[in-house]
Amino acid sequence: MSMATTDTPKPEPKFDAEAFAMNVARAMENGGKALAAYLKPRESGEVQDRPPAELTEVVKTFTSVAEYWLSDTSRSSDLQTKLAKDYLDLWGSAARRMAGQDAAPAIAPSPRDKRFADPEWKSNQFFDFVMQLYLLTTRWAQELVRDAEGLDPQTRRKAEFYMQQLTNALSPSNFVLTNPEVLRETMASSGENLARGLKMLAEDIAAGNGMLKIRQSDPDNLVVGVNMATTPGKVIYQNELMQLIQYSPTTETVLRTPLLIVPPWINKFYILDLKPEKSYIKWCVDQGITVFVISWVNPDKRLGNKSWEDYMKEGPLTAMDVIEKVTGEMKVHTAGYCVGGTMLATTLAWLAEKRRQRVSSATFFAAQVDFSHAGDLLVFVDEEQIASLEQDMKAAGVLEGSKMAMAFNMLRSNDLIWSYVVSNYLKGKQPSAFDLLHWNSDATRMTASNHSYYLRNCYLENRLSTGTMVLDNTLLDLSKVKVPVYNLATREDHIAPAESVLYGSQFFGGPVKYVLSGSGHIAGVVNPPASNKYQYWTNDNIKDVNVAEWMKGAVEHKGSWWPDWRQWLGELDPEQVPARSVGSDALPPIEDAPGSYVRVRA
């Protein structure tokens, strides 16, 4: 007798008009709560609304583009004719399809565009028409900027960026009635998704004190020191700007020369110590390295005058002194991530000028020392924008982390803003617990003095690579930095482009190993060997080549670059000593890692 059973398909949920009416009422109530959360800090005076400084830049930039097209009647006529022709082609294609004929689309989305991945964008004639209408208009708008002549590079860069933000915001996927997935969810749940979504919207506005703070991850099961940043260690020193963490050894012997990691202060250090299976710090400890990490303070107005010089002296330079007291070693291996790498490079140049030998090697993770190819962030950098930002920072003493986080999110607004708007507030879905995105939303403030120095000396005036940067009354010259350098770039980096990192390699005076990792600014760096993901490329030729030329002679290696770096480090300095205890009699542990500074949320 056969024991086989047949699974009965679950019936499709039916639309319930009464439940829909109730859910619409709940949605309207939650919408009122969202409005109240927005108005409350403004009514109390906590938040003073004023037109954003960026609005002036947007208007000025688009005016420059419009002047080119409107200054010649034939030029503007050709522009309108082109758009009208595209629309007529679309209408003709749609009419043939309605008549039952096969018709090629007037335009198709990129296969990588996740907004239009749902099959109904193509199978349903209404949604297909709306999608193509949007894509044609977007292409036309982008061509407005691309084909406008006489724009200086910065104006064109800003125009492209602003146009991208505008067209991304107006995508039909961002609205209930023109998104097939949202409509299906609305009908299937009888509108419950909208009630849940507007409830989350109200909560997120309240969490942002009147500003929308989009949740990208469920925070319930992600707590620093509990689920993340759990590598055992102790804070052995602290000052106003940083805590220094020493991690407990897991091997009987370790490299004689310890490692000092200088993370960015724009984000928190635990990007290198997420869950144990992703932790670069834990992996280094398990590889027999004595690891010290700077955990920067999340500054308030009281620290607003702390400068780049203060960060150098109270950060890496002080850390080197502490490490010497604890281990007896005068030299350290160093590693710097992003702006932490830029800080490390200036520190190395300062040490070289002072003839102080404190460093055995330097590793840079997606860090820039030359900013002529600095990528998408250049859109925010010109004299007018920096001056406006400095005025705001002077009043507050700091740049709020939410502003910097929004700037980074806007560089990939479809992935980091609008996908969450749709999922959270239209579909009513709670985001999953994801350590990387939780870290991304754990914003930090920046002191006004330090951030101003960084923007002007690096992005605006590019002084470090040109040898004109002055720090602590000292002229910095990277060619005097003779220590071996491991310079890691990531192939899809939009913050520290691979081209920029490669070009910057030539300014160091010692041997440089340039390595290109697959993926982007985070995943290309935080890529543990056990994951067996991505790849990296090596090529000893770094002189007078761009990345495309460099890749032609590069050797591809599967998996993580971490073991390659460990081998490079071991070849430089293979001597082993017995594993060290954490701290010393003179510097006893203050508290458990990850410390208290990293727990302060903006």
C-alpha cells in the first residue's frame, strides 16, 4: 500500500473589504502619529527647520544645465522632439501589444536593476508601460546633463548626482499604486501591510527626533559586546579621543612585532569585529598576532576643537607609546581603514620627518592618500559647500553622524534608501537582523575642527600627495615613508576607488604591494577565508599604469586576501615570542572589550 501523500496547496488569501477598511483606518491613524512625531521637536524648539543648504546647490546646478539648453531655440526644440519621439515609440509598442501582436520594448531595465525584477513588470501591460515611461524619461534626463556643453567638471559631477537622486526618488517602484509587488501584498493582506508600514514610519521618525531614521536591520538581536564585537580583550588605556584595546591571545606564541589597527572615526571600529565568523580582529589573533585597536570616541560639542593633529597625537602616536610600555617593543605593524588609513599615512610622514622609527610596516584597507580620483564623494566637495558645512559645524561643534550616514547612503540610494522605504513602509516588512547593516546605521559624530581639516586638506586641496600638507608645524612628504606597504583596494569601491588607491601607491618611498580585492568598500575588506567568496588580484607593476592596464598583467587568486596579507607580514618579521598577557602592572585593564566608547550612540 502506498504511503505517499499529496501536499494540498494553501489557498490564496482572499481580499476582505471589512478588514481592508479597518487597516486603512489604522494606516491613517499611524500616519497621524508619524506627522506628530515629525512636528513634536519643532514645536518644542528642539529642531529648527530651515531650507537645506544643499537646495541652493541643486538649484544653481540645474540652472547651469538649463541655461545651455534654453539659450538656443533649435537646441531646446531638438530636445523636446527627441523625448516626444521616445514616447511615441513607446505608445506604438504598447498599442501593438494590446492588439495581441509581439512588440519589442522601447527600453528595458538593466538586468542588475532589482527594482523591476518582479515578473509582473513585464507580464502586466500597465506596469510594463509605466516602467518603460519612467526609464525613457530617466534616460532623457541623464542625457540632458551628459550632453550639456561648457559645464566645468564639478558642476557636471553634481548635476549627474542630483539628477540620479531625483530620478531614483520618482521611480514607480516607490509608490503603492505603481508597484505590482506592493499592490499584491496590499490585496493579499487586506491592507495590513500599509498599517504595519506606517507604524514603522512613525517609530522611525520618533527615533530620529523628528527626522526619518530608516531602519536597515532589526536591532533586537544585535548588541555590541553581546552579538557583535565579542573577541575577548581589554581596554588598557583611554584618553579624551580614544580607548586602546588589547586582545587576548589564543596561540602559545605570537609575532614579536604587535599590530596596531587605526579604524575610521567616521564609523565604529567593530566593522572589523562583527560576528566571530566575520571578525578580522579575531582571525588576526588566531593567526598569532598581538592585536591592539583604537576605539575612537563618539565626540560631542565639548570636543569640537579637537583637530587632525590632536587625533594623530592622542590616537596612533599615543597608542604606539602605550604598546611599547606593555610589550617592550618600540616598533609596531600598523593597519589603517578608510580615513583611518589617511590618518595613518600622515602619521607615518610625520614620523619620517621627525626621524622616529616606530613602525615596521603599514597596511591600508581602502584608504586614499591622493584624492584626484576620489570618486563619488567629490560631489559634496567645493568651496561653497565646505564653507556652508563649516558654518553649521561651528554652531554645533560637531557634524552629526546622521548627515554623514545619509551622504554615504545617497551614493547608493536605490540599495540603501529606497529599497528600505518600499520594504519597510509599503510592504510593512520588518528588516532582518544583519550585523553589517546594523553597524552601518550606528553613526558617529565628527569634531568640527578635524572634519574641516580633512575636507580641505585632502578632498579640496589634495595636499598630502603633493607634499604641501602641514601638520604640527611639519611639512609632510610621503616619499620619506620607507616602510613596506600593503595597499589593498576593492574593485567596486565608490568611496575609495581602486584607481585612486593605485595612483596613491606611487607616492610612498618604500616597497608597495598593491592588491585588488573583489566586491566593494566593506565586503571586499571584511572577507574571511572560510566564506570562500570573491577573489583578489596581484601584480608587482604599479608604476605609470591605471587599473585597467594593471589588470592585464594581474594574477587572480580565489577567495580572501587575508592569508596573502598574513604571509606578507610573516615574511617581513617572522620572529616569534611567547604569547603576551593583556595589559601590564603599569597599565592594568580598565574594562572588557569592546569598551564603553563604542557603545555611545549618536
